[in-house]
Amino acid sequence: MGDYRYLFGPVPSRRFGRSLGVDLNPYKTCSLDCVFCQLGRTSKKTVTRQEYVPTDMVLSELEDWVKRGGKADYITLSGSGEPTLHLRFGEVLEFIRSKTAISAVLLTNATMLYLPEVRDAAASANVVKVSLSAWDQSSYRWVNRPHTQLRFDQLVEGQKAFRAQFKGKLWMEVFLVGGMNSTLDDVRKIATLAKQINPDRIQLNTAVRPPAEDFVAALSKEHIESLTHLFQPTAEVIAEFSANHAEHMQANQETIFSMLQRRPCTADQIADVFDMHLNEVSKYLGILIRRDQIHVERKNSMVYYAVKKQKE
């Protein structure tokens, strides 16, 4: 892996195996400020579409990565914010499709899909993953905290319009938070809208990594599994990715764990020390938390990760 500014990974993904990330936004430039976001609160909430990072440099890095023999299961537009806010994200997808044999993935919150030009650009992907975690404007404001110009009906209609034109695979993530959108009635309402959008796959998720807000409660695996039948097609619970899938991923996980054995650290500190993208660090921390090897400590509004003490 070269010294890249806009590429990160490949990282372990519960959906996509080994995923090379392409980051088209400055940190936390997004149209939403979701309470459950693993990267923390949104520092720049916007619906302004512009060329946030230079497209030519992104394409140059991708070309170099390919020439170096880079390997991944997918190349994914994701990272520090909402990729469809980047004015030329479609060109990046087209480059991946034309210059590699690797599937191009767009991870989007779908807020911009009401725009025809965004739908046209997104259609260049092999796989598009959209999000739906609310059922009306009130729940949308509560769970996703959208930009003031965004409306929930706009979000749903944009996804329907995209489904009608998109020839690739459309996946949907439903993120469930205890006490906010997880009752049987809540999930039924979300499932009704999901059926109208008609994605190829529906995946239920919950807070397996520390969220933006302390009050966000994760659901148990059993609770989530009890809700899968409400969806058509039947939803799946996103399974934990095995870090043994690749040797370098296992090495990265062990290196981070070794650092935390010496002292608790924030995700930013880990990213700085190992020159990793924050999104990549978050995924490894998620694995260590789910394996009950580390836990979260909050001090002075900061989130630290520490190794769990072994019971004697």
C-alpha cells in the first residue's frame, strides 16, 4: 500500500470482505448527524455539493494502487462523510468500473438521491447501499438529525426513483437503536417503506462500535433476529467480519491491541500513531469490542479504548 491521502485499507468490512476505501470528503462533512455514527458528531452539516477533494488526485492514487497490484474484494466510496456531496463522485465510480475488475460500491445515506444528476452518477456503481432508519419526519429528525433543508418524504422518493433506474445491486441498511426506532411498531413502519423501495438485500445493524451519543443503546442479537421476518426480502443481521480473512488485517488488529495493552488511547491517537484512516481504526476497534477484548472509557467527554482486565 502506497502513501495515499484519499485511499485507505483494504479494511475489514462486515458487508464487503476486504474493502479499499475511497474518501471524498473532509472529516465529518455530511448531510446528516446520526446519533449512532461511529465517527462522532457531524462537524460540517451541509447539502452543498462541490468538489471537496481534487478528483484528479483521487483518480491518480487509484491508478497507482492498481499498477502496484493492489488487491481487494470491493472498492468502496465511503470514509469521512457523505460521498454523494462530492460533485464528481460519479467519475470515480466510472474509473473503477473501467480500469479494474473489482466491483465499485457506493455507501450513501441516500439524502441526495432526490436529485436526478446524483441518481445518474450513482448508477455507475455495481452495488449501492442506502440507509433507512426512520418512518416519518419526526423520527428522521430524532435518529438522523438531518440538515434543515432535508425532508423525509424526499429521502424515500429519491430511493424509489433510484431503484427504478438502477440496474445493479441495491442494498439497504436499517440501523436500529434501543428506545428510538426498535419497537415492533417502529420497525413495521420502516419495513413497509422498505418494501416500496424494493432493495435486493436488507441488513439490520446496531451500535457495535461507540456511537456519536452516549444515549445510543445497542440491541441484542436475539432482538434484531426477531425482527428480520418483518422485511421483504427477509432481512439479515450483519455478521461479524473475521479478521483472519487476511494476514495484514490480523496484524493490524494485533498491533492496535498491543498498543492498548500499554495504555488507553482514543481512536484519533491510534490513527495518528499508525497512519491509518479513522474509519479503518474504527473497524478494528469494533472487532476487538465484539470479541470482548477491549472496552470503552469516557473521560472529560473523550472516548478512550482500553484492554479488559482478565478475571482472576
